Amino acid sequence: MKIYNADPVTKEFTGESVAEPDQLNPDQWLIPAYSSANAPGQAEAGFAYCLEGDAWAKVKDHRGAVYSTATGEQTYFGELGPLPDGLTSLVPENEFCVWDGGKWAHSDDLENRHYSEIVGVKRLAALNASDWYISRHRDEVDMASGTSLSADQYSALLAYRKALRDITASAGYPKDVEWPHPPEGIDIEV
């Protein structure tokens, strides 16, 4: 007699086997624990059949990669049954999505904050890289010695730094920023 077996922990269908006849009662079959003479339903994506008593129950199966609805971060879910609140099997389209209760939606705010942070880091690095030229020039002026930068170069450097500070007011900010170029003869790489 064909029987259908279940995992002893999850009770999930694991396969078929053959029951042995009861040697003391030839009209009976020996069906071990976590097995049933009843067949589970047809396999279906996203579901598992679990043994409940002698019958099979169709149970949601979200095991595997799932996503936090709070952060969009991928995590692993290892249990049968419905997903707990705060998790979804729907994959966010990108890092700028937020959960709106039933699906992921693009957030312009998240995207703008992301690009604003990138622009801020790059701008600060460019300002920091130009500080040395400003300090050296001021020290040379204070010492009344010749300056390494001409008056035009120094003015261009100040204009460059102002353009960096004003970058948040540019038309394409924060995604399509047109970066100012450092003055000729001043080596600033960011």
C-alpha cells in the first residue's frame, strides 16, 4: 500500500513509500508516524502540503528570500505559513522604494536624499582639497613674501569654492549636478 510521508518537524510532505502489512492482522497496514494513506494535493508554487492528523493541509510557503517592509532589506524566512507583519516576498525595484501597505512604490524623497549625500561628500572633499591652496596663499600674504598663486588664480580659486558651496542651488541638484572645474594650474581631484 502506498503511503505519503511528512517531515517530523515541519509536517511537510517529503515523499512516498510503501506500508508494510501488519503480520498480526493481515487486513491492516502498518502506517508509521508522520505518514498517511491519503495523498496530498498537487504541488503548487508558493505552497506546501502539511500533515494535520491524517489529512493534508495546503499551507503558504514563503521560505527563502523575503524583504523587510520597513527597510527593503533582504532577509531569510525559514518557516511554513503566512509571512509575519513587516515582511513581504515582493522584491523592491530599487533602493528608493517604500512599502505602501500592498506594494513597493518609488520614493523621490529617498532618491533625492541619497544623491544629496553623494553630492555633499564630493563637495566637502573638493573644498577640503582646495583648503591647502587657500591657507598657503594667506600665509604667503601674511609673511609679505611672494605668493604661489597670482591674484587671478586666487580669485578663480575663491570663485570655484563659492560655486561648490552654491551647488545645491543648481538646476539639476541633486541628481544631475554640473560640477565646477578647478582653476587652471590648481590640481584638485575628487
